[in-house]
Amino acid sequence: MTKRTLEFTFERIIPAETEEVYDAWLDPTIPGNPWHESDKLILNPEVDGLFYWRHPGGTAHFGRFTTTERGALLQHTWMSPSTLGEESLVTVTFKKKGGDTVMTLVHSDLPDAEVARSHERGWNYFLGLFSDKFVVAASDDGNPSVGPSI
């Protein structure tokens, strides 16, 4: 018997270069990535590097990075109470489209359980905050930069 799993896919167009978006996704000082909202964080984003992220309120998430290709691809396992202790997989791709980056996040191998469906709401929340942080800087060159939305 094959185990049923869930998969969620999210896409955002970010007005910045792929390397900038990739770096910001891994920077815990940038609002909108999951590492930002934590009361405990251990983050080692390299192949076989581990992360432990505890959301304010005590929900722990942890995993291991399996692929890191700066500006192109980031992949890691993901475990939490909402995965029922099972390992799932998060894949984030960054593709250039003109001067923008198409950022796609796929969370796969989630158990087919109601509690696992909370990842859809959670990733939409984080990705909404994250994409809002990329604005055109009020600078002479007009290049996009990470900064607060005003």
C-alpha cells in the first residue's frame, strides 16, 4: 500500500536578482523567511548542515540541507509536529525572469493529515511577508534592494 502524501507549491515574483533573493531567504534578519520569526535558531545552510528553528510559542522545526546552489536552488528536509514527526522536503528555486526572480517553493512528502495542511497557510504567510520586503530603493541607480515596505 502506497502512503498518501500532500504537496504544496507557491510562487512569487521578486523584483531583485536571484543571488540577492537567495541570500535574503537565508538571512535571519530579513522578515518573511522562516528563520526570522524564531525564539531559538541554529542555521547551517550548507549540504548536510542542520537547522533547528523554534517558532515563538514553542513549535520546533528541524531538518538537514541537502542541496545549496547559490542563486538557483535550496533544498532541505523539514520535520515538525505538523509533519507528525515524519521527514518532508522543502525545495526552493530561484529563476531569473528579466530583472526579477521567480521564486518557487515546493513542500512535498507531507503526511496526508489535516494538521499537515497548516503548511499551506504558513508558507503563504511567510512568502507574503518576504516578497513585500523587496522594494525599489529610493536611490539614484533605481536598483531593487531589500528594505522595509513603506
